[in-house]
Amino acid sequence: MKAEVFFAAYDAFGERRAGSEGDAAAAAWLRDQAAASGASAWLESVTFTRFTPGPAWLEAEGRRIEGLPLFDGGTTGEEGIAGVLGPIGSDAPIGLAELEPRAASLPGNDFARARQDSRHAAIVLALRTRPDSLAPLNAHDAEAPFGPPVLQVAGREAAWLKDLAGRGAMVRLAASGRRSPGVSANVRAVLPGEAPPLLLLTPRTSWWTSTAERGGGILAWLAALRALAAAPRRRAVVALASCGHELGHIGAHRAFAAEPALASDSALVLHLGANLGCAGGARLVVRSNVPGLADRMAAALAAAGHPAAPIQAVTGGKANGEAHEIEARGGRYLSLIGENPWFHAPEDRWPLSVDLPRAEAIAAAVAALVREQAG
């Protein structure tokens, strides 16, 4: 399948939040794509606690704006709660903060401290990303929600909200929803061979359509699987496209809890992370805890036509995304993660957010390197 056909098909599923109709349809499609490569492929059901948002809004001075509750935070009733709005960390009953979605994972930020301290009865969070629309935070504690209700709103509302907070205006907000049993699925594909296997790992669910955020990794995942199925190799291959990335990596957690050796004992885990081939963000971090491997991947990327200047090859340090799950379990990993100006925004769609030549170069380089690794 040509890359442009792949991205158009991937984008057509629409929202693929874990447990949604788009998630289920996209999982079945990806399983069929993996099977077409020559691998044995199937879906592995993952049950989880699904949060379904209810009314979520803020009203002040005759105006109402809509938002989303934080999926791992507290909730209000549908009627909401009222209080004075002030800066986060102040004595105001309702706190206000601005944040980029990716910054939420940084330790010790003001928002994280406010959630832990629970000084506010509720928090309003304006999320800044292109084009300042509603870009939700990942819910790392979805299975154990905590803290005050948090209403997430589009970044374009930040100026209005800061004016209200500066004046100590009275606001009313709702951040409601319900929790119930949900189901998603990991996609698993295998090629026979000697143990220990080579593990191809990519997350596949997200908040919205997230075409550049997730699609480039899945394109490379399929390209690697097809290359390994078509070429002579010694090593077995396991390809895992995990669900629930936006909910604390639940799909990866379940897979590695069931098979700990898959993370700790695989010959290598190739983590194809977020934003691979995204337009407007050429920086690509290639990280490995195997000496020399990040540099080899960087060379393969350049040879495949990816611009060399924005590639940052790193040995060691803190792994991000699902690669962190491998590092924490003592496994050997190679991780690729890019940048995305539309990170977590609903506008991350084909063709706007995809740099097709770079996405194709990443897929080709990944395929070349895994052939080498599978011997």
C-alpha cells in the first residue's frame, strides 16, 4: 500500500479514542493489514474502565464555553459548581492554568502540584497547541482517578480566562462524566523463528483522529513487518500495536503483565512512537540503551532520505512513551519519537499534518534496520 493511500485510509476512521467505534474499526483494519503481510495476526481484547464525558463547560458573565473533563480526575454533577476564578496555586476556589499537552508529563509542574495538593475545588486548564484548540492531556491515572475536577478547554480561551482570573470573577463550571466497563484491543502479529524475538511496538489509539501523531508509527510498523516476512531471517518477530496510549499505556501494561519476558527478554524492542513524519516538526529523537544502535538508526534514516540535521541520536537517558515500559522492565530498546505542532489537537488530520517524504523515509529506514536485527 502506498503511503498516501495508507494515510488516507487511516484518517478515514476518525476519532480512535480507546473503546470507541473508530478504535474497534481501526483495530480490525490493522489486523487485516498485518495478516496481508504474511504474518499470523489477531486481536487481543483489553478491558478497562472507560470514562464517558458528560456536560463539560464554563460560564461567566453571560458567556459559556465547552470543554472536556480530565479523564483521570474528579467530576462535578451536571449542574456544575460555582466559585471565584484565580491563578492556579492561589486561594481561589477555582484555579486557572495554561499548559501544552506534552508538558503535563514533566515532573513538578504547577498543574501537577495543584492536583496533588487539592487546594482548589476545581481547576480550569487552557491547552496551548496549534491552532489553540482543545488538546486533552493523557490520563496516566485512568485506572485510579484522583484530585479535583479539571475542565480542559481550548487554548484560544486563555486570554478571556486570565482576564476573569485577574479580576477574581465568579464562574460556574461542570466537568461531569461516568465510568463504566470498556473494551479495546491490542493488535498482535507474529512471524516464526528462533527465540528471543524481535518486538515491534507502536501505540495505536489516541484522543482524536491523530493522523500524524500515530499514523507514521503504524506505517513504519507495517513496513517493518512486511520486510521481515519477505526476507530470509533467523529470529522470530512479534509485532504489537497497543491500545490505550492516552490512558496510561493500558494495552502495553496488560501485554507485559501477561508476558513479562516480551519486554525484558526480547532481543530488541523497536518502539515506533509519536509524530513520525509530522509536518512542521522535523526534529526526530532516536534513543536506545544499546550502545551504538541509535547512531546506526540515524545513519539508516539519512540513507533513506530523511534530513540528517534534525535527527538527535541519544544513548541512554530517560525513555519516553511505551519505550519507558521496556526500560522499566530491564529490556533493550530503540525508540523513535518526533514532534507535532498539532499534538493532541483535533486538526491533526491528513493531509495537513503529514510530511509524506519524511514518513516514507522513516518507514524505509526502520524496515532496513529490522532486517539487520532479525538476522
